[in-house]
Amino acid sequence: MSAQVEQAIFDLLGQLAPGKSVSPEDVAKAVDAAGWRRELGKVKPVAVGLARQGKLVITRHGKPADPEKFKGVWRMRLPGADDTPAAAEEGETP
């Protein structure tokens, strides 16, 4: 099932302009439009794994967030040239 979520993430991001992001809800709806709420809980662990691998950036308030510490409303986008490990650490404040 995580393969479906991962594929949906990259399919959606591939349709967007560079630097644009998608929400977890968008991904869940792409996996199962009728039962997207059941899929929503599967999106975060997949996104965190992809962020750890450097394939994805998790953002909060438009800034990179630490994939180990973020809470609240978040989005996903593809990594850009300005996404360095230091930028990810600064994205979340305690």
C-alpha cells in the first residue's frame, strides 16, 4: 500500500511547477477518492521516509521542516537547490 501512496505523491508533484507543493489530503484523494480519509494516515509515514532519503521535502508555513519533529499542518514538495540539511533544521522551531 505504501507503494501506491509513494506513486501518488510523485505523480501529483510531477504535475506541478517546481517549488509547488501538495497536501497529504491531495495524496490520499489520489489513492482513493471515495475513501481518502482511510488513506490519510498512510501518507505521513511514507512522506517522512522519502524525506529522510532526500527525495521529498516536508514543509510547514512554506519552509522546510525536520521530518523527525514536525507537527500540525504540513505539505510536500520536491527538493530544490536551496534545500540543504541546515535549511531543514532551521525550518522547525521548538
